[in-house]
Amino acid sequence: MRRTLGVIGSGNMGTSFIKGAIQSNLDKIVASDVDEENLKEIQKAFGIEITTDNKKVVKDCDVIFLAVKPQILERILVEMGEELAGKLVISVAAGVSTSFIESIIPKGTPVIRAMPNVAAMVGEAAIALTKGKNAQQEHYDIAKEIFEKVGVVVEVEESLMDGVTGLSGTGPLFIFMMVEALSDAGVKVGLSRKTSDILVAQTLYGSSKMVKELGRHPGALRDLVTSPGGTAISALHSLEKSGFKAALMEAVEVAAKKSSELGTNILK
């Protein structure tokens, strides 16, 4: 079956999605944005068709990927109107429910809501997908096929999407801050910045790979490092006194709450 993809919004997520989509079984990809210079860069990088006309994208494509901010999503949907009938709509707008999107677009239009993260830029995103009431398994499979080109995909109930936003959608922020802090610590104990950056990045990569591939609880893996009377258990004691775990848990909750608020504010 012929399948064409229209990407509305050419920021980091839209561009990353295009990069993955090129590797999928698609016949054509069209990108639109108000930023013509950015569109030209995308065309140069990927050789795809570009336009500033969202309606043209919808007319020419059967899968519509909405990579726009939650605050402008409603305006974009209203602008495209009846042209969306018969299309598959995929949205990455944080906090915006499938039911809200369905209330604006033509009745019966299938909607998939996605929450990827910025690691899609390097093909290693964590991505959660959920189906709207009109989306069938075939629609989910189309979205999954494309998203799997830029990361790992899980399906969740829509009620959990704000939690996903707080955890993995916002998660890279926590990691980047931790990497920065650890690198600074390396410099403080005498390492060069370059050496510290390399050691921190590889330590993070290797530790994450252990969690992913060994399938063991993080607490069990932590115990592999914490030998009696050693450096790790002393460091762990310091982290516990500083409220390290509690701070991260609270940050995820705050981000999840903000995601919910974004959706609530849009409905007002």
C-alpha cells in the first residue's frame, strides 16, 4: 500500500522523526513549518519535499505527524479542518489527549498520541504510544514502525501518558544535569575536563546497558558495586543524606503534573 508522511513542525522532534521515517517503508515525506530557513536545512539534509502550507501537507499525505507545541496545536488542527478526514494523525504534543484532538478533527479520524524524548536525535529515544478511540491495531503498527527507527517503543494506557512525560520525556534533563555534575566532580578531584567527560559518558552508557540487557533490578546491580566498607557504600550514604533519590522522584512528579496542567489549560 502506498504510504506518505507529512510532518508539521520542523524542530528537533520533527527533524528526528523525519530521520527515522526515511528508513521506513514510505513512498514520500513532506515537511512544513513557518521557519523557511529551517525547512531548507531539512531539505538539504534529507532531500524531502518542503512547504510552508500545512493544508498542502494534509492533502498530499495519509499519515500526519504533528510536532508542534501544545499551545498552538488546536489552531493547527482547526486550520487543517476537514482535510484530515481519512488520515492517520500522530501527535507528540505534551499533555494533549487523544479525545481533545478527536473533538476538533473530522469524526472517526484515527489518532495516535506519542511521547518520545530528545534522544531521538541520535536514534536512542524512549517512546510511549497510546491509541485514541478510533485507532485500530493497524494504525498503531504504522506509528510503531516509524518510531522504532529512532528508539525503543512501549504502549501504555493514555492515563499514564503524563507520567511518561515526567519520567522519560523530561528524563534527559535529569541525566544531562547529572552528567554535568559528575564531570565537574571529576575536575574537582584533579581530572581534565576532557577525560572527565569521557569517563562519565561511558560510565552512564555502560550502567544503562547493564540495566537494559541484564534484566536485573537496579538495586541488585547497585549491590554489585557496594562492597563492605568501600568507596561506593560511603558515596551511597552521602547521596542518601542529600536526598538524591527523593529529589529525582519529586522532579518526575512535578514534570508529570505540569504535563497534566498543559492539557487542562488547553481545554479551557
